[in-house]
Amino acid sequence: MKQEVKDIVFELATKTTPASFLAWVASVNWTTFLAGVLVLLQIAYLLRKWWREETEWGIRLKRWAVRHGITKPADLDEA
């Protein structure tokens, strides 16, 4: 039964996806790919953090959020 399921999945995969994508999936080093995704997520997080803390619009947004009770004000002296 397991071989039949594998055959069905293989048939569906080869008929519904382009061959170039299948070749890419077969040859990709998943560790490197996931590490790249992690780096991109870290870059996006740091850019968001920089934008909120350093740009004029980010500072205005932060003040607005504090005024409306969405976030608490950050006290840097407590650390």
C-alpha cells in the first residue's frame, strides 16, 4: 500500500508542477535555505525596529500609541 501511495503522489507531483521546480527542490540544501530565510527575517525585524525608534514618523507613531494606551512608555532609566 505504501508504494502505491508514493506512486500516486509522484504522479501528481510530476504532472502538476514544472520540472524546473522539482529539480530545484531536489537539489536545494535546506539548511542553507532556512538560514537565509532566518537572516531575511532578522533584517526585516531590525529595519522595523530602526524605523520605529529613529525616524520622525516612527517617533510620532510611538507617541500616538502611548497617548492612546496601546503601548506603555519606555523608561530607559530603569535598566
